[in-house]
Amino acid sequence: MKKLLNHLTRHAAACAACLLLCFLTACSHSTPQPPHNEQQGEEPTSVDYSAFGLQKVYTVEWLHELNIAPKGAFQAIRWQLTTPDGVAQESSELPTYQFFARDRGSYKLALSVTEKEHTTELPITIEVIPEKTPYSRYLAHVLTFRPAPGQFVNVLPSSKSASTEEDMRTEAEKSLKQNALISLGAFGGYVIFTFDHPVVNRAGMDFIVFGNAVEIYKKEGANDAEPGCVWVAKDLNKNGKPDQEEWYQLAGSEHHNPKTIHNYSVTYFRPDKEPVTSTDSLQYIRWEDNQGNTGFIPKNKYHAQFYYPTWIKENSYTLSGTRLPDNAINNNGTYLLPNFEYGYVDNYPNSSERARMDIDWAVDNEGNKVSLDRIDFIKVVCGMQQVCGWIGETSTEVMGAADLHIPTK
């Protein structure tokens, strides 16, 4: 009996051992169980964009601006923009990201902020959509019109004795929007205008300012050129007007010519009376420059109106700019005005590629190249101070402008 009990005990122990071994083996081949939160179907914690005063997706019209600034006090902040074609732009660590919708499409803006040694990643999408109102290819507004005296002043556009500066600004705007001529008069006369959108600096030429230069006598370069210099400005402080420190000149072909005079100024004096004799006509409107020179804008028999702008009530006024070398050639009383190589208004016929302007030509007052991604204002200034006998003073004429990157309708 005892032997039987021992035998049964050993048999039961062996069976228990086998069962335990089978259980452990089965457990070793089973699928591992996920952590508790995944068992419950929970997702990783998401970022609350509203807590940072942000949106995950922004929408902005083409060529508009968008400022994005997270709410909070951060130890560090970093922005990294990637364009629709996958090109990463230069990163920024400024508190506000100033986005310009240069191209249509979807931009990715990676934002990381560090607060109390903890860094949060906030990926943002910016969708650039077409503008609600299609942009015009042509200039939209004249901001300032201030010509120097000249034989077409008070005619292009027409003025009255009671005209004000605002009246003439409006008249100049009407003319240019209709591609009609306005005259800037002698040296320093200028016009400032804008489009209904920024002009973007892209590859190749960016805009054209139309003049009335024409090819004459079938001679190459004989374009009856009356060149005007071009300045451009970007509205950096967003005040809607060009400030003096924002202007940069487009360096045309004569910018570094030793005969070119930079920072040239001329003061014009209102005439006491209209001329009676031929001598009076030759000494009609007196001027003085900042180089110690004096001279006159003569009156000719072809234009009998008052040459001093009627709306300028002061007895004298001063204009400044870059004086280009004289270009007149007197061929036995026939005057030729050959063009410069490039970079000036009213210098080539409007159909010529060389009448077009490139924002990449912009330089500062020291002649150093300036990088501008876009511009908001354009200024054209008559760059000539010369009189061509019977045909009178050389005066830049303007008859509109176009953004070459906006298609024609």
C-alpha cells in the first residue's frame, strides 16, 4: 500500500511539472500585450495650438503678407519655412514670422518654442490662394508729381492757375492710367507711383516704365532719348508711403561713368515776367546747382504757356537726383539724342527689351548692391540738365508702367 501511495505521489508530481512546463511554453509564444494606454485605444498627446495663440493652418491671398507670432514668453524660438517646391528657406529666430505669399501653393512652416527647458514642435501649414480681385498689370496710383520747369509743363498734364498739388497729382494719375504722356520737365522733375500689389523680384526683368523714345533717322541707338533715372522702395515700416531711407537707385549703364554726378541738386526760380525779347526768352527761368553753376531754361516759340508749374506757389524750389552725362549731338542744327545702354526710362522704344528694368540693379548711396525680394514704390526722375538749341530742354516723359510678371488680360 505504501509503495502504491509513493508511486501515485511521484506520478502526480510529474504530471504537475508537465502541466507547468506546457503553461510556461505557451506563455512564451503568446503575443506581447501593449501598454495600458494603447490597450484603451488612446492616441499620443496632441498640441493645443490655441494655447499658443496659433492656428495649425493659415490661408492668405497671393502677394499678401501674414504675420505669425506665438503667445508666451519663450527661452528660444525657431522658424523654418519650406516652399511649395520643397526648398527650405533661411531659418529665423525672431519672435514674429513675417510671411510673404510670393507664390501660390502650400508652404510648410516648422516652429519650435522652448519654455522652461521644454521644447514644443508646432508644424504649421500656409495655403496661398489666388487673389479675390485679379491684380492689374499696370500702375494703379500716383503718389507724387513734381516736375521741374519745362516747355511741356502745365500742358502734360494740363493745369490751371488755381490748380493745387493734389489736383495735379490726380491729373497725372489719370494720364498714366490711360497711357497718356506726362512731362517731368528739366533735371530733377519726378513722379512716384505704385501698383495694386508689390512687384516681385524674379529672374529676368521685372517691370517697365513707358516713355516716348522713338527710333529716328533709321539709325541704331538714335532713339531721341531723354533718360530718366529710376529709384525703387520697399515699404519696410508698413506706413503706406515711401520714406527717404527706403529708396534705392537702379544702377543703369552710366551709374559709374565719371561724368555722372550723384547727389546733384538744382534750385529753380520763378520768372518775374514772361519774355518779350529774344534775350528774355533765352534767360527765361533761372537755375542754380550745388556745383556752383547757374543757367536758364529758355522759352521757345513752339510752346507759349507758363513753364514754371502753376501749382507750386513758392518762388523757388529745389530738386535732386543723379545727373547723367549730356547725350545731345548737334548735327548742323539737327539734334540727335542717342540712348544709353540700359537702365533708364524714355531711353529706348517701349518695344525694346532694353526699356525694361531689373530690381537686381538696386544699389545704396555708396553704390553697393542691395537685395530686395520685392518693391512697393517706383520713382522716375529726369536725369538730364541740357538744352538743345531750338528744341529746348531735355525732359523725361512718362506714359505708364507695367509689372512684367502679371499677365495681360
